[in-house]
Amino acid sequence: MRAACLGLLLLFSIQACADEAELKGFITNNTVSRSGQEFYRKFCERLNDTSALDFNLAVKERPSARWGILVWVEQNNQPLYRRFLQPNVSDMEQTAYEAADFVLQEINRRKVEALFEDTIDLAKDEL
């Protein structure tokens, strides 16, 4: 009886680990300024409206007094989109929507490229 309970517990924990490894659809927010927060909100709004999120993204920001705000979007620590924004951008919605559309195109392009990669002799990390 005890062994059956342990086996069942082990089975549930393995299933839980497998489910955790496949969590998709997260967009993390690493912005600090008000403009960055607005960009993130509109960016997420557009992505949620246009596609089913089967990937994870990170929206990051680095404010600069000289150049404005550098905003970039990463997938698996690889940048997909980068742009300088002025802190007083009044039409952040259009900028964020264009960024979301570009990121979706880039993700789809990378998926297609991955299908045609020749990795017979080398592992993906050796390329």
C-alpha cells in the first residue's frame, strides 16, 4: 500500500514537472518608466488580440537622459525588437502595435528557418 502511494506520488510529480516545463504565453515586464509601462501594456494587448501565445517573451527597458528610452523584446535571451522611444510619446499605441506585429513576424520567420536547419552532423548549440 505504501509503495503504491509513493509510486502514485512520483507519477504526479513527474507529470507536474513536465507541465511546468511546457508553460507558454508569458510576457515578462522589465520596464521601469511610465512610458515603458505604457509600451508594455499596449504591446501585450496587441499580442493577445492577434495570436495564441505559444512562446515566452521579455520586454526590457533602459532609460537614458540623452537618447530617450531604449525598449527591446527578447525571446530565449535573443533580441527580436529594439527601439529608442522619447519619454513623452503621445501615440504609444501605434508604436507598440507595430512592435507586436514585427515580433510576431520575426518569431514566425525563425520557426520556418528552424524547420530548414541542417543539424544532422552538429547539435544546435554547436552551430
